[in-house]
Amino acid sequence: MGDMFRSEEMALCQMFIQPEAAYTSVSELGETGCVQFRDLNVTVNAFQRKFVTEVRRCDELERKIRYIETEIKKDGIVLPDIQDDIPRAPNPREIIDLEAHLEKTESEMIELAQNEVNMKSNYLELTELRKVLENTQGFFSDQEVLNLDSTNRQGGAVDEATAQHRGRLGFVAGVINRERVFAFERMLWRISRGNVFLKRSDLDEPLNDPATGHPIYKTVFVAFFQGEQLKNRIKKVCTGFHASLYPCPSSHNEREEMVRNVRTRLEDLKLVLSQTEDHRSRVLATVSKNLPSWSIMVKKMKAIYHTLNLFNMDVTKKCLIGECWVPTKDLPVVQKALSDGSAAVGSTIPSFLNVIDTNEQPPTFNRTNKFTRGFQNLIDSYGVASYRECNPALYTCITFPFLFAVMFGDLGHGLILVLFGAWMVLTEKKLARIRNGGEIWNIFFGGRYIILLMGLFACYTGIVYNDIFSKSMNIFGSRWVNNYNTSTVLTNLNLQMPPNTSAVGVYPFGLDPVWQMADNKIIFLNSFKMKLSIIFGVLHMVFGVCMSVVNFTHFKRYSSIFLEFVPQILFLLLLFGYMVFMMFFKWFSYNARTSIQTETPGCAPSVLIMFINMMLFKNTPPPNGCQEFMFESQPDVQKTFVLIGLCCIPWMLLGKPLYIKFTRKNNAHANANGQLTGNMELAEAETPLPKGLSGEDSGAGGAHGHEDEPMSEIYIHQAIHTIEYVLSTISHTASYLRLWALSLAHAQLSEVLWNMVLSLGLKMSGVPGAIGLYLIFGAWCLFTLAILVLMEGLSAFLHTLRLHWVEFMSKFYEGMGYAFQPFSFKAILDGEDEE
């Protein structure tokens, strides 16, 4: 039962495993997920450990799997989900086959990809050539054809240089990226001094890059020039601008013939590309069926070898030795896992697990389920509990949604949270499969039970406040009656309903609905909710201080109960607990039906003014016919409480340091008489303390944790602790007034939305009124969800979190531990999925 209230008891164990059974044994331990290994090779470089070759081998397999997975995603193939059938870690023989299969698949994919790139490059070149030939048809007039082709008509005996020398133009045709066209034109103009005639035409359809598949926008150009020297310059400029040059006959017939040949080659190449794509798709579809399983198997194998690198080899090289933290409840599970690992490889020598004694602080492990995990995460966000320290998460399961509901009290808004939380809880198996929902969705889904409880408690407080979307429900009938006649009601705007004549009882549950239409509703609700906030706050803090007794008792620090808990609880109860008592006493002592004037509501003193006068030893003259105090001996009681509270301050300040000083002298005297015997006796009675509590004394061992600390530092530390507690008791009590403030703000925002938005649609009539109401209702729902549920809900959540972290947990919670991080395949796979 103790493990429900504090972290589980841990044991430091040594493992002795035979090398041939090490892989399977660690694999079994990874499946159980209840062992945290320690690194016994801290001084050894990561690249010099025993299993570094196997880790590199796994890295290479992961690289191949990532490459194949990238190719699969390029083709849009969906990988199967294997969450219900996760494979176990493979044995070394399976790894050899897997490695060969991945090597073959990767080589085939690389070859296919390279061939595809080459063919697509050829296809791109042929496409560009076709575009050049088709777009240059309009670049050549009939005269240009005659001039450019005249050498061919004269028999073809004159070369190109001679033709250009005689006045005929030469030309260069090609394609260039569209964004480089203008710079290309300027460069041609500069190198030729305006002697180049350039014609260009943008391609309507983009071309695809062979390597990346991204669209490329290009432009076809033809540059006319005269002279061989200018031709060489133009080609150099084209090379510099990465322009592709293609042969283009000047004859119209030759161009037509070339276009036909290019189109034929393109059709053949397109057929080959299609067949290559089909073959690639078949290969990838076959591989995709097993790729998730392969990926998990390789990740598990890599984790196993990483863990084996934490082990140490004995001097005989025949045994692997490891150290680990194990929950004592899971020791039989670990023993069975080691036995199964040895049996899997047929090892005749069993593995051993020995529990060893240590003075080190163990890790903190709180076993959780899907319900308590969300609340435990809230506590761990503040700080991981010290080992075996009292765990606040168990109580937070109730106090957190309740304090949230005090600020969020609305039946309608609570139902929205209930529906949202219930949907996530009822469909959690289906929703848990969502891997790419985003960080916000993961936070909501992880806290689904918190949201459900917050909604249920908000519904409860909404019924207590009698508030549903800023309106009240008259379920049991109002207990206030109207004693005025009709004419009085019609002729007076404001009428008072005194409780001694108009109230005929008490509303059975929650607030009476008549307060919804009262002009002094805000005044009444302010007083009611303010007092509730102080009452809940003081009870919450008293509970937190009392929880420190649980820690003191468990760690056998009985002196701290008298030196810390008693003065703290007296200071809190005699001052602020007394103020809470006076609130209840005032409610019970004053009523409107009494005939004694001093007990009427008009004579009821203010609790706040009374508390201030109590602390300052002042008096406030009461109204005529009234008394300053609620009962006769109240002044003496108040003075006594204040004096005792003031005495608690030096009690907290000096009690513990003086006790440490006294016990330190006794220990020094005992050590002088017989150090060996004294140490032995202390070792038997001493309970190991967590490091988070090492600054405190221990009743079993004298002053453990303070032997090496000077008394001056102990006095300073205790002074800081005392000042912090005294001041925080005042400030924390005031901090709980946020319960009242946020509850008031939530109710007023809800009322503003109803009066300023929805009521406008309800006042409209006819067909336009129906359409207007439809639109206004949509806007009201949007504002309700966005402002009152999301924003106000988040605000109330954060304030509740602060009340627990600062006001409640600071009274007893150290949070100086470190989390238990077991070697678990499930945790490794889940962590990589989140990344």
C-alpha cells in the first residue's frame, strides 16, 4: 500500500551473464522494461568499446532503411501500421539474412534511380531539342532561309566561314533558364557591341528536373551573328549561363524531318521510362510490406548493443558484468528474463543477479497507469520526487480538478469538457494510433482523463453556483417569496426582500435561482466565493503541512515533527485557521429571524477587519447597539493565538539548529570513546536518506547530513527557511483568492456573451429573425468555445497548476530526485515516433 503514496523501493543489482547469452538476455530485459543500467565503462571512449562494430553495423542498416523509406515515400506508397504486431529483436542469424536483403534492395534501388536519372536526362534533352525545333519555325523568314541556305543550293562546296564572310548570317539555337534570360541578353549585347540579333520564346509548359523532379521554366532562343570569332564568344557566354545548345538546320524541310525523328525517339524513351517506373513500384511495394518490421528489429538490435557497451568484461573474458537499478517488486521478472535469455541460446551456465548494498540515492519510480500518468506528469514537471518521498500525484487526482472547477464553475461549459474528454477516453485505442497529430494534440490526448475529471467537477460546481451559460435553473423552486402586491411591484423600480419575511427555507442544493435577477447579485457572490476561496486555500495548505509528517515518519526524522511540523501547523491554524473558524461562526451566529439586535446581520462584524485588528492589537468601535466581538472571551483568545503564533517563529528559527548542535557534541563524545562501536550501532538503526532530504536531521542517526556543514550555515539556512514559511503563509493564503477572482471573471464573461450576443438574436422576430438567430447563435458558440472554454479553461488550468506547485507542494515536497529510466524497447520506439 505504501507504494501508492510514494515511489517504489529500488535495488542495485549486479548481473553476471555469459557472452553467448548476453544478446538474448538483454533482449528479454528490453521487452520487460524494468531495468535501468549503469555505465561501467565511463572512462572508455565510445569508439573503443567492445560492441562498437555491431553498433556501426546497425547504423549502416538504419541508413539503408532510411534510404529505402525515402524512395517509398517519393512514390506515395503507404507503409503498413504494425502497432499490434511488433516484432521481437532478431537473433544474429536473422540479421545476416536481413543485411543481405537490404544490401540487395539498396543496390537495386540505386541502380534503378541512376538509370532513371540518365533516361530522364536524355528525355529532357530530346524534349528541349523538340521545343527548339518547334519554336524556331517562326524565327526564320523566307529571305533568311534563302540567305542561310544559299550555300546548300549552290552545291554545298563553300564552308560556313566563307559563307559568313560573303555576308550571310550564322546562328546558334538553344534553351536557357527563364530567370537568366535578361542577364544573358545584356551579356551578348556587351560582347558583340550590339552586333548580335537575339530572338527568344518562353516555353508554356515547365520541364521537370531529372534529379529532383522540380519544375523548370525555360526559354528557347536563337542568336544570329556574323563571323567565326563572334560565334566562339557567344558559345562561351552560353556555357557560362548554363544554356543548352542544340543543332538546328536552317532548312525548313530538314527541321521538319528532325522533329519527326525526335518525336519518335521520345515515344520510345517514354515507353522505357514507364516500364522502369512499373518495375520500381513493384520492388518498392514488395519491400514496403516488411520495412516497418525491419526498422523496429534494427532499432532493437542497436539498443541491445548500446546497452551491452555499458557492461564490463571480467578479467577472464568469459563473463559480462553489469549493474542496474531494479524495482524490488520486479526482481522475479528480471530473474525470469535472464533465465529465458540463457535458455534461448542453450547456455548451460545460468546468469546470476545479485542485490548489492549501496549508499547512493536510487532513482525515483512511480508506477502509473493510463489514468494516473497525466497527473504524475504534472508533478514531475515541477521536479522528480526524491527517493521514497511522499508522492503528491495521488491527491492531485482529486484536488486538481476540484480547484479548477471552483474557478470554472459552469454546468454548460463543464459539459463541453466532459464530452471532449469522454470522446478521447472512449476512442483512446483508435486515437492512440495517430502519430502526426502535432504537439498540441499529444498534450490534449495525454491529459484526456484530466480533462474528463475537470469537466465533471466543473459540472458539479456549476450546479452549486446554479450557473449554466450565465443562466440559473429553478429545479426545486425558489425559497424566496414576494410579499408585495401588484401595484407596489409595478410602481417601484427597486424593492427589497428581507430574509426574515421573504425567505421561507433553504434551497436544497446550490444557490437559489432568485439571485440571478437580484441587483446585489455581484455583492453576494463576491462575499460567498471569496470566503470559499480562503476556506479551501487554508484546508489545502494544512493538508500540505500535514503531509510532511508522513515524510518525517518514513525517514525516521522524528525530531523534525516537533521542531518543524508542530510550530508550522500551529502558526497556520492559530492565525488563518482561526479566520476560517470565524467565517463559519459568523454564518451560524447571525440570522435575520432573531429578536436580539446584536445577533442580527447588521451587527455582524467583518472577518477581515477583525483579523487585521487581531494582528495589530487594535479595536474598532462597533455600530450602536452592536458588539465588536462575536463572543465574550474572543479578545483573550485572539491575543493568546497571536502570542503563540509569534512564539512559533523563534521555535522554527532556533529549534532545529540547537538540536543539531547538541546532537553533534554527543556524537563527537561517542566517537572519542569508541568510534568503531558507535558506527556499527548507527549503521543498524540508520535509514538511508535521499539526497533531497540530506539537509535535514535524522532522529535515528543524530544529525546525519550536517556533520560537514558549519553551524553558521545551518543558522543561515534555517533563518531563510523560517522567513520563507512565515511570509509564504500570508502570501499563499492571499494567493488562493485567485479562485474567487477567476470564478467571478468567468461568470461575468459568460453573462456578457449572453446579453451582448445571443440575446440580440432571441429578440428578433420573423424570417429575418430566424436567419439572424442562426448566424448569431453560431457566433455565440464560436466565442463560447474560443474564449470561455479554451482561453478561460487554459487560464484556470495554469492557476490551478500554480496553486499545487507553489502553495501546496512547497509545504512538504522536495523534488530533488532523478527519474527512473529503464531500458525499454517500447519507450525507445515511442520516443522516436514522437521525434
